[in-house]
Amino acid sequence: MRRGKVFYKDYLAGFITETNEGEYVFQYDERYVNERPDDFITFTMQVTDKPYTDKRLFPFFEGLIPEGWLLDIALKNWKINRNDRMGLLLACCQNCIGAVSVIPIPVEDGE
């Protein structure tokens, strides 16, 4: 399982998770839901206390992953497979252009 903290501006908005079964889950943080209910990260993912799930990485997060020559640099430097979308998201999207960033959560021993 791999996870990342999703920030909107300077606020922890939620968590993106790739489960061991290959499913993707985005869950807004409870505090964010209560304090910033109108600050959704994308029109397709309104603020809610219910998790979003899909078999593929959500299009919004796919859009954060670099393309072209910048993607080539990331693939070469981090030795990540082009098809490892979660790996690319966690490696490349800590300092995105725009309001959203994704910070990897280290895997705990035993997970």
C-alpha cells in the first residue's frame, strides 16, 4: 500500500492511497471537511466525508504527473516505470505548479 498527503494551498486536504489490491482511494481529511467544505481540489471531487474509489488513478491526479521531457527526466532519475502512476505521483508532485501538492507518506515497517 502506498499513500500520500494531498495539500490544497497550505491545508491538508486529504489522502490518496493505492491499496494492495490495486484500487485507488481519495479521502478528504475530516478537519478539512468541517473547516473548508467549499474548497474542493477539483470539480469532480467535491468535499465530502465519503471516500472516492476507482480501479484507475483519478484523472485529476493523473493530470498532476509531468509529461514530455520532464517525465523522461523523472523516469530516468528515479527509475520509475512509466506505467507506475502512483509512483510517479508520489515522486514528482510534491512541488506542483498550482494549488495542489502530494507528499509521500513513508511505508511503516510491517505494512
